[in-house]
Amino acid sequence: MKRKLYLALLSFITALSLTACSGSGAAGGDKAAGTSGESKEVKKQQTLIDKKEPFSLFMSSNSGLTPEDFDAQFGQRIAKKFPFITLKYAMKKEGSTIQDLVAAGTIPDIIRTDIPSLKADYLDMKLGYDLRDMVKKNNYDLKRFVPSFIKEMVDTGHSKDGALYGLPVPPYYPQVLFYNKDLFDKFGVPYPKDGMTWDQIYDIAKKMTRSEGGKEYRGFSANLQAGIRDNPFSLGILDPTKDQLTDLDKWKIVFNNFMRFYQLPGNKIASSRSKESSAFTSGDIAMQLAQYHPRTYPPDTFKWDFVSYPTMTGAPKVVAQRGPAYWSITSTSKYKDEDFQIIMELLSDEAQAEYSRNAMTTTLVSKSIRDELGKNNPIYKDKNNKAVYYYEPADPTAKRSLDAVDVPGRDQEKILIDDAFFEVATGQSDVNTALSKANEKMKLAVEAEKSK
């Protein structure tokens, strides 16, 4: 039992601290792709590979996806559909980064890329290949996908003519509001519901923040890396064209929304971002904003569930999220037609339905596939999974322009979240002063990058 609890706590704490791969209205019914004709259309698009002679393909990932996980999620499906292909896979680790592979002349045919590392690990390696010709050649329907995921790849800022360097791979990481059912039952307070606003959640947090029997209970906590960085305004930290923070007035709205929770007597923020992100595991906190993740969940020491991402006054009714990874073909591959056929298979309705049943959020708009979410997962099968798709994903954040010097994302997050927000949340500064200081730090960070 102790080992089981330890593993659950470790999984929850670790995954909430990670940057997920790497931007309105309630989801209801299929979008442009439709339902009745979608599967037939996809099967029609997935023509058989003409080349039947055995050959080898090399795939790699920009993440730490293990060979075992790759085989379970993708390799077995490829082997079944294309038995004449011998597949080789390399995970990203020391000695097999894409830079290592290019230097050794062993370049993959297909790479699992993501937006944050697309430039350094794909385009700077001269591996970029625009998929638009393949999409046209195969009559492939891009309307199957969540529009913002295609938009994010097209609007990366790395192409002046809108190149499509990849197709979106499940899962992605939308935010939901977890809640401790045991605490709500204990204090006789109704559970949160889907479709609530932040103002309503704040009122609940006030009721649930209390001292009982000499024990302190907090009403609210948050994974602030996700909650602030991934916001309903699709607000990037560094301005796309100017060497400063993006839209200070909107950042004030985001800061003020979260700050009020930490000003509640008894709801003091933890001493660091990572500790605040893991605080919900203690069982003494009523609610936490966090990302839905197939391998991340609270421990089984208390009953829990989740509801939809709360909506913010003046912001679009969307779910803030960290977007998916992408399947990309390399410019050096000799098997581009075959590569695209493989990608189509891995993103097919059948494949995504299977992923969905295993609690991996789909990158498709199909309601029938979304409705399968978590059905085969022992942890999520009885949870309120419809909350995940209650709102559509927010638009991607605007990317830094091609001719503008960028600042690493981790440095941007430190300036805005670890420094500015924590100064406000701990009472060391007010919102205006903290954001003004952060703006000056960001300007200096850009100048430092220019001097490198």
C-alpha cells in the first residue's frame, strides 16, 4: 500500500511540473469533419503503399518516449498495417539527440516534433519538410483536427508562407479543476460543476478554506506553470515583435484572478511553484487547477474527480491547454510517400479511438472519439471525462517573429511566474509593480540573447 501511494504521488508531482508538449463554446457535436462520413473518408484517403518490397524506416522522438512505450502506442500498429516495413526507433537521450543522429549521418525518416523545439531540433538541422503537397496528393482532410492545433503548426513564425511541418499527435494537455470529494462531503459543501466561472470557484474556495479540529484546510491550489503560462487569452509571455512582455493589461487580469485565492486567510501559497503544484496530493486542499494527463492523477488516499476549466470574465470561453506533439517527415527521407501513409495510419479514427479509450486526449474534433475518453483506463473510466472537452482549446499563442531575438521559454516563465507572480502572491509586491519589474527583466533578457 505504501509503495502504491508513493508511486501515485511521484507520478502526480512529476508530471504536473513538466512542460507538456510543446493555444468557444461548449463542445457539442462533430465539427466540419462530420461523423457519418468521417471514417469512410479517412479510409478512402489511406491508400495502400505501392512499394511491397521489404525496407527499413527510422523514427525518432524529441521526447523521452521509451522504446517500450513507442512500440505499444505506435510500433505494433505500424507492424500490423505494414508488415513489409522494418522499423527502427530512437528516443531522445544522451548520444541519440537529433543533433547526434545528424552528425552520425543516421537521420530519421519520421520525427515526433513539438512546437517549443521545432526550430532547434528540426528546422535548424535542415530537416524541415512541408507536408502540404502530401496533404493534397492524398486528398487528406485537415478539418478532422482541432483547428487550433493545425493553426499552431502553420503559425510557428518559422515560415513566411505557412508551411505545414507536421500533423498533431495525441495527447495534448487541457486544464481541468480537480476536487477532493472527501473534503466536500466532510464540510457539506456541494461539489463544483462543469461550466463554472472563476468567480464561482472563488466563492467555493472561501467556504472550503477553514480550520477544523486544529487542522488547516486550503480551498484552492494550482499548477501555476500551466495556469498562468497557458491562459484563455492565448497570451504569450514575450511579445511577438517587441522586446518586452505581451499586453500588460491582460497579464494584470490573469494575475489578479489567481492572486485573490492566495489572499484568502488560510490559503497561503506554497513556497515554490513545484510545491504549489504538488500540494493537492496532501489531501488537505479542496480544489486544484491542473492538466488532464493519462498518467497523472491524485493518490487513492481520498476520493476525487474533476470539472471543466473555469471561465474568466472578459476572456474567451475556451480551455487553456498545452498543445500536442506532431508527426513530421524529414527532408532527407527517401520514403516520403510511405512516411505519410504511416502518419495517416497513426492518426486514423481507429488509432485515435484506441488512444482515447486509454485516456489520451484526441487531436480530432470527432465527438464519437472524444466520448471514448478513459473507458479502458482503470483510473479515469469512472471520472467526469466530458469535462475535458466542455470547451474547445484556446488558440495558440502568437509566436516570436522570424527576425526577432527570442528568449528561452524556461527563462520567460521564471521572470513572470517564479519571480513576479510569487512576489504578488506572497505579499511582497503589488500587481502593477511586479509586472513592471518583470517587463524590465524581460527587456534585459532579450538584450542578453542579442549579445550572445
